[in-house]
Amino acid sequence: MNRSDIKNFLISSLDADADLNKVNQEMETVNRMYDFSDSFKDRLLEKLFSRGLEINPQIEFLRTISWAFPRIALTGVAAIILLLISIFLMEDTLSFNTILGLSESYDENIISMLTGN
């Protein structure tokens, strides 16, 4: 029985009008095809859990950093913005030019460069 047969079997078993005898026969065929020994489950679990729990410190550190970094970065950016706004307000120089870091002389130079005069 190949993959397409198994897929067709699963699809046909979902049909409400399917013949139960046919479905049971096909299920028995699948069970015989993938028959495992009685001790398979025990051997598999023993192999999985015999190594114990290994924690890689580098992976745990990266996982913690990737969880914490967005929260720390967002808080840091908000603190920097609040600090800049408070400095501008204390100096009474809150304007568009001070936010961009321009002085009055730069305005004239930019206008002359853009207009070609």
C-alpha cells in the first residue's frame, strides 16, 4: 500500500456513507503493514529518556535575550525621546529646526542650493 492508497483510505473513511467492512479490511491491511514488536514502545522510550535532560547554556541565553531585547529596546528608545523632549522644553528651543539639528544659517544654505541662486 503506497501513500496515495493510504490517503484515499483516510479520505474514504471520513465519508459517512462508507462501507464499514471495507474500511475495516483496509485498516487491517495498514496495521499488518506497519506492525511493530511488543517491546518497540519500551525501547523507544528508553532511548529517548536515557540521555536525560540536557540544557545548552548558549541556546538558553539566546532564547532569553530574544525574549527580553524588544522590551528593553522599546523602553530605551522611549526614554531617549523623553529626555530629548525635556531638554528642548527646558531650553525653550523646541522647533522643527532643533529637532532636525539645523540652525538658521543652514536654512539659507539649503534654500540657495535647492533654488540654484
